[in-house]
Amino acid sequence: MWQELAVAFSLVLVLEGLAPFICPERWRLWVYRLADMESKQVRWVGLLSMISGLVLLTWLR
């Protein structure tokens, strides 16, 4: 179980690093826009991201 969790975390790091590596200017602008959002909006983005991940994980398994 711990090994699977470590693999999943490693994949998250790889995926999170893709955007700043491929297009750093766009990534930087996106981060600035995210910083300008209200906390409530950021929470909604996080919630939608988690739900999307769970749906995708369920579908793949």
C-alpha cells in the first residue's frame, strides 16, 4: 500500500512539473490569475480537481 502511495505521489510531481517545464510563461500567468482569485473560488477549483481525479481513478480501475 505505501509503495502504491509513493508511486502515485511521484506521478503527481511529474504531472505538476510538466506545465512549468513546457510553457513557463503561460504557467506563470495562470499562477498569477489563481493568486488573484478569492479563496472561495480557489476552493471550488480544488474541489472540482479532486472530484475529477476520483472519477478518473474509478473509471481506470
